[in-house]
Amino acid sequence: MAAGTGTAGSGTDEAALGYEQARDELIEVVRRLEAGGTSLEESLALWERGEELAKVCRRRLEGARARLDASLAAERAAEEAEGPVGGHGDE
């Protein structure tokens, strides 16, 4: 399974990776590093790939957080806009 986790992919491959894909590949990279038995060069390549994958995960999570924050802010703004109208509707 040495070829299962590619270390050559970067740039456009990273942009196409979803969070779950990047996380799963990162888990596999960590397993391989922890298992040992790889050459120094392969270990360094795996480490570099792991760093790239961690960045992808972090960016995806930050993007999701920003979308949630924007959605919550829009919801709060809508509630505030409706609040005074509902309170004065009987007058």
C-alpha cells in the first residue's frame, strides 16, 4: 500500500479535496509514519504531505465556520428586523 497515499499531489489536488477526503488521507499518513519502516526520504515526503493535508482541513473548517457565522448573523438580523414589527402590530 506504499503507493496508496500519494505524496506528489499538491496545488490543484488540494483544491479538489473535500474535508473528509483530506482528513482520511491525513489519518493514513499518520498511521504510516507511526508504523515506521519507511526510508528517511519517504518519511519526509509523508510529513510534508501531512502538513499539506492539515492545511486543507484547517481551511475547510475555517470556511465552514465563516459560513455558519454568516448564516447565524443573517438569522439574527432577520429576527431583529421582525422583532419591533411583531411587537407593535396590534397598535
